[in-house]
Amino acid sequence: MFIVLASFRFKIFKCFVFNHLPEIKIKQIQILQKHYLKLFGANAIAVLSLLPCAYFIYLLIQTGDVVFWVVGLALFVLASPCQTGLHSVCVRLVHRMPVWVKDEFINAWKQEWKPSMLLGLILGVLWSVLAYGAYMVIKVDGGMSVGYLLMMLLAAYFLTGLTLFGYQQIAMLDLPFGTQLKNAALLIFAGKLRAFFAIAVWVGMLLVPVIYYGLAAYILLAGWVAIGVMTANVIFAPVFSRLFLTGEPE
């Protein structure tokens, strides 16, 4: 029964992708042609802000010293306003709003630093718990069963959606942090196929520099993270516009 239901849902998703892929691709190319330099600049700021955090996570993996995790988490929290700035640039470009890269990042630091850092702290802790849980399961059991793998993938999917939509909410909507976080969680499910497609595409694009790790520095600095965020927002744009930009209730 589960296999039949999964197969049916996959067919619906495949039809959705084939029906909407051309318009998504056209809009993505149009934004890249007109605004690549803005994406490049926003990407550079966001990626460079994460480098200190990445370095300490690398040290954590090499040594297992929890001190490096604490420092890495603190640095990720400090970099979170830059991630809000990146999402602000990308969402505004998708919805054809005026965009000045410098102003978006300055505003993120001046106006949105508290919710950005709070979201960064929550995400950092949750992603760390998920990674540590996966590590312990593999270490104790010598591998991961299908059940554990499905649970981990479902948790990773939810956290990825919370990351994507959380920074989007902070960047674009002047709401209490609790409401922003609630909206981000609900959008993972309320967005239906568009949310799933946006999250899947974003994850796929983030995996490219991991797979081609020898070229990762060039891929990342060429604007890849910003292009991924922009593409995810192109896919999700009709849902975001309907719920938050046309006066309809959340």
C-alpha cells in the first residue's frame, strides 16, 4: 500500500515538474541575465561570512573537541544576518522589487539581527543534533537501517525547509519571531508540491560543490549559493505571493 501511494505521489510530482519547469527555467535565466552581479555580490558576502564557521566545524570533525562546536555555532549565529541579507536580495529579485545589495545587508544587520541570530541558533543546534544522531547510529550499529535513514531524511527535509523559509520570512515580513518561525514550518507543508520542489532543488544545488569538492571554491564564489536560493524562490514564488503579498491571510 505504501509503495503504491508513494508511486502515485511521485507521478503527480513528475507531472508538476514537467508542467512548470519551462516557466521556472525562463524566469531563472531572465534574473541571471539582468541581475547576476547583484547575486554575485550577495553570494560573496553570505559565503565569506560562513567561512570561519566552516573552519571550526572542520576542526570539530578532525578532533572531536566540543569546544570547536561551540565556537562554530557562535560564528554561525553571528553570520546569520548575512544569510537574511542574501535571502532578501534573492526574494526581492524574484518578485521584481527594488534591490540594492549593500542596503539589504545593512538593513539585515540593523533591523533583523535579533531574529536572524535567534533563527541561526535554533537551526545550528537542530542541525547539530541531527548530525550527531546520525553519527552515533552509524557508530553503534555499524550502519543505518532503512527506518533510521527515513527518519533522518524526513528530519533533514524539515530542517532544510525551515532554513529556506525561515530566513525568507525574516527578510520579507515584519512579524514577531514566533510567527515567522511558525510560518516557515507551516510553509513546508502548505506549499505542497512547490515547497517540496523548491527544497529538493535547493538541496540538489548545494550538493554540487560537495560532489565536485575539488572545484567547490570556484563554484561557491561564482554565486552558486545565491543562484540556488533564487531558484528555490522562483519555484515557490506563487505560494509566497498569494499568502503574503496580496493581503490574503497566512
